Amino acid sequence: MTRLVVFSNRVPLGDKPSGGLVVALNDTMASQGGLWIGTETVKERSGNGPEALINHPGATFERLAMGLTPKEHAGYYLGYSNSVLWPLFHGRADLLSVSVGQFTTYKSVNSRLAELSAPHLRPDDTIWIHDYHLIPLAHELRKLGVRNPIGFFLHIPFPVANGIRALSDNAEFLEWFSAYDLVGLQTQRDVANFIGAFRTLGRAELLSDGRLRFNNGFIQVASFPIGIDATGFRKAAEEAPELPEITTSAQKVMIGVDRLDYSKGLPHRLRGFQAFLRDRHVEADRIAFLQIAPPTREDVQAYKDIRRDLEQLSGEVNGEFGDIGYMPVQYIHRSIPRERLAGLFRRADIALVTPLNDGMNLVAKEYVAAQDEADPGVLILSRFAGAAEQLAEGALLINPYDAASIAGGITRAVTMPLEERRTRHAAMWGEIARHDIDWWTATFLQSLARAAASRRTSETF
Ligand code: ADQ
């Protein structure tokens, strides 16, 4: 069996990792072993002696990290990755913040990571690179003579051609993808955008076998919707400790769990809830909305702005509809342990997952997995979440830009008969259990092995 080498921006270091990508891959690595390489910010790099990756022993797999100086962290992570690629890939060119030096730092961090990692690679390794921070990495590894199968998976949406056009160096950017044997995206929509962008901007040709002929090579692209540890999460929810009453007088509980990110549509969600409350006789059916939104990337201005907007709006809604013993919005600005999260999902009658754009959204899948199938809750889901492609049959799909659409979804959810809730839940659970995290890993790696083998064959002729 070949060894799996995973690259991602961060390496999981704690016992209980959180965050979409790391949670998803940690179990696979813990059970099958391998090598995980990433980056971490250090105060200063030691100037003497050859620079080395930092070893983090203590896991069932090997963990290595490259130290980033605060300046590199600013240019590569906060800068190009999260102030250029993240907003662009989520369709928010208006939030783009381009500054001198970011692009160069992004490339130099990737090339140094390649240089420091190459000596750790063995000829029979399978390499799997994750996410937008590391797009040029395969190109850099190939320059160093690495011939192993290399796959890439993008966890966030792939934008339409105009999104890529807003990258000043888009020709070089497209070129990076040709170093991979396989490019994996979350949804069919992303694959269509990818092909469209390469045809429009790179004069690529779509071949009948699905590959793209681009410059002098080929790109194999396909969708692999990421899953969760479905049975594990369900079990955690079943075994979760009793929760204290969420609020005193609310009859129904609605939950939202998101990193505090502008792509998650949190202010729009509150406007939707406000519209619902305005339309109804609140006394008749009091609903408590619990929003858990831990901070991220707080050094980026757009994230400071979203935090301020959200705090203001929840105050506004509570001021308008709150009463003694009833606060419609409870807003918690921190991370909570996964077991407790699983218990909260199970307790909640409704989940509001309303991103303006999202690669997949694992919260939607976790909420469904946590339900009691005898009396399941209702998932209200944005049509812009990647998960909507798989969960359309069971979720209430809404338009997150339209407060009336969200309000309508809440009304339907509150009044939905038990039979309908069960039918919808069963459809979603079937999909989530079938296409779980093990399915995702296995399917991607099998496709990568096939793609790499056929590329080698065509190279021989
Ligand atoms: P994220 O944008 O981080 O992931 P998501 O898919 O929802 O979004 O994953 C977040 C994870 O963190 C979930 O497992 C959730 O339970 C957990 N989490 C969130 N808030 C938490 C809190 N307060 N306390 C504890 N845990 C919390 C990126 C992409 C997504 C894609 C994933 C995986 O943006 O679109 O689904 O990667 O590919």
C-alpha cells in the first residue's frame, strides 16, 4: 500500500481538531497513518544551520510544519489567501484587498514548502494537496522532479470566469492546475465553472472523456462532495449529555452554527428571522434562535465589519421582540466542544444554514445526522450551499438574499407535520450516510490513482 501524504495550510495539533477540512481528514489519517505537512506561524526563523520542518510527534501519523514569519503570515495567509482568493472564490470581488507583495509571498511560501518537503517524500507516496492556500504547490514540487501522483482538492467554491479574471496574474494561476493528476471540486456547479473559466480564459478544449486540453497538457477535473463521519456524529448526538433549557419560555429552538465569515450570510439570516417575527403573532409560537459564531481571521478588516454588523442586528431584533424571560436571539461568539454541539443540534427543532456561497457546508450534514429519526428537525438550507445539490429532496431550500424567502422557510418548518419531517429527514440521512467521509476519501484516492496511471501511460507514447 502506498503512503498518503497530505498537505494543508495547518496541521491538526490538538486532541480534538475543529474546522471543516481538518475534522474531515483527521480520522482518515489517524486510522491509516501517513504524513501530514502544513505551516505554522513562528516569531522568528532560526538563522543558523539548514532550515527544517518542525516535527510534531505524538499522533498515529507523522506531522511536520514549516515555520512562517509574521510577515509571511501576513502576505500569504491573511493577504493573498484570505483577502484575495477567499473573497473572489466566494463571488465577493467587492471585498478584494490587493496589496503589493502578497502574490510574491504566496508563491515564495509555496515554493519553500515544496523545497523543504521534497526530501521527506518517497517514490511510492500518493500526495494529496488541500485548498486555496496551496494551489501552486504541485507546480513547485514538479520543478523539483517529484513524479508521484498528486491530487488537489478545493474546499471552497470555484468561481465563474470573471472571478478568475479579477486575479491580475490569472495566466500563471491557471497554469498551476496543470501540475496535478486530478483536481477535485465539491459540486457539479464548481466543475462547470472550472471548465468555463479554462475555456474562456485559457482557450482550453473539453475532450469527450471529460479531460481539458490546456496548453501542452491535460487537466482531469471532477466533483467529490465532501462528507462527514455520519454514524460517529449521530452516535455523539445520541450520547450527548442533557442540555440545560435553552431559554425559559421559547417553545421551539432554531440553531445556526458558522464561523463568523461574511460568506455565511449571517446578517441576511437575522433579517429573515426579523421578517418572520414581524409577520407573526409572536406570543402564539415563541421561537428562540441560537446563533453560535466563533471568530476567525480577525486581522482582516472585512471580518471586523461583519462582527460589528451582527452584534448590532441581534441587538435590534432583541429590542424589537424581546420580553421579560424571552430573548429571540442568543448570539454566542465562541467555539464549543463537538459533543455539546451534537447535543444542541439534536435538541434544535430547526437549523438555519443560509450561506450566500459555500463550498459544501458540513453543518447542514451534521445537523441531519444528529436528529432523532422518530421526531426529526427541519433543515432550512441556502440554494448557494454546495450541500444543496445533495440535500434538495429533504431540505427547505431558500434564497438567502431574500428575507421573505427565509421567513417563509421558517414558517413552513414551524408548521411542518411529523410525517413530512420524517420523510424529508430519511431522504437526507440516506444521502449523508452513503456519501460519508470514508466514501469521499476512498473515491478521491481511487480516482487519483486511475488518473495518475493513465497520465503515465500516455506519457510513454
Ligand atoms: P468551513 O467554512 O469552516 O469549511 P463548514 O463546512 O460548515 O465550514 O465546516 C465547519 C466545521 O467547524 C463544522 O464541522 C462545524 O461543526 C465546526 N464548527 C463551526 N462552528 C463551531 C463552533 N462554534 N464550535 C465548534 N465547532 C464548530 C470549509 C468550506 C466549506 C466546506 C468545508 C469542508 O468553507 O464549504 O464544507 O471546508 O470541505
